[in-house]
Amino acid sequence: MVQVIWEFVVRKETLAEFEQAYGPTGSWVRLFEHYPGYCGTELVRDSSNPRRYLTIDSWSTLEERATMLKNGQAEYTRLDRELGVLIESEIEVGVFTSL
């Protein structure tokens, strides 16, 4: 199992829109679920900073995620650009594999 973790600081006025777009039925999930190996996304919010979120995208293997990044590049880029207006900062925390 592979987990890709991203940290976001969201603009105060776009919190609800961000939660919809990045949540379990949002735009990113709709893109990812077209690819084999996608196992789901969890969206969590920091209890001490309500504008700070993590997404945890789960994939069966690194190769399946790489295939999505290659084959879904145009849609991935479009979503990243379109939804970037919701966000003040975005950091890929890392790609983690289960032991």
C-alpha cells in the first residue's frame, strides 16, 4: 500500500469549496478512480488550525500511481490549476509505503 500525503493551507473564504473538491467525492477522487490501484482518499483538518488540511491518497502500488500521473497528466494539470485558487500553500509531504 502506498500513501501520498499533501498538506494544504486554504484561503479562509474557500473552506467549504476546498472540502468539496478535495473530499471523498470531489474532483480529485473522480480523476483517480478511473485508474486501477486507487484505494481512496482521506481528507483531514487540523484541530488547532482550521485552515490546514492533509489529503491522504492511497494506491496499491507505486507503479499504479505512476501510471495515473502519466496517463492522467492533462486532467491532473487542469485540476491543479483550476483548484489552486482555493489554496494559499500546498506541500507534498511525501510518498509513503507500508512495511
